[in-house]
Amino acid sequence: MSDTLDTTSSTTTDALSDELRARDAAWSAAASSGAPLEEVLEYWSDDAVVVPPGMDEVRGKDALRAYVTASTAIPGFRISWETGDIELSDDGSMAWIRGTNRVEMTGEDGTPVVMEGRVLTTWRREGGTWRCTNDIWNAGG
């Protein structure tokens, strides 16, 4: 099955954007609620690259599994994000999202630490399902 579509129709574009917005929101809900690790990982493609601020790139599912495991082990860790603008490729097989995120944790002195940032993700349709292929964020709102 091909994941390319004719996005010259606003109906098709709206439907794809709505589908991706719902998927991204479901992923944020899963990540922020402490869903099982494999459920959170399912939203990334097998070849995904994540670029956390101030850190090396995290490439592929095995590295992402270790990264998410380490992140969720941080006391008070919680992450959530809001989907902002969505842009689709002409054939509907790729998309880009700009949004915002919020990371919370407990600092070494026991006080809450909150970091808000901006997010840019790329998505690819694989077998009719949107999967995040690149995920980068930085500080600032």
C-alpha cells in the first residue's frame, strides 16, 4: 500500500492534519501519563533520530528505549507537549509539526524544575500510520 496521497484537495489535507494532530496528542498523553515504555516508543519510526538539548543524538529504537528509560527514572519526571502548526508534503507522505513542550522533574535540592521549550518534529506515514522520524526541541517559549 502506498502512503502517498493527492493533497491538492483541502478535504484530504484537513483529514491528514487532523489525523496527525490526534496521533501527536495521543502520544503526549501516553508519555505524560507514564504509559508502558513500548507504547511510548511505538510513535517513533525504527530509524528515528531524537536531538535533546545539550545532548548527543539518540538514533534508533534501541537507543530511544535506553533514553526513555533513563528519563523516566529521573525523580518527578514528566513530559508533555502541544501540537502547533502542521505542514504536509505535497504527496501526504511526510509532515512537519512545530509546537511547544514542558518537562518537569525534581531538582537535586528537592525543588520542582520546569523547562518549557519549542519543538520541531518530522513525521512519515508508514503503512497508513504516522510515525515520528526526527524530534528536536530547545528551551524557550
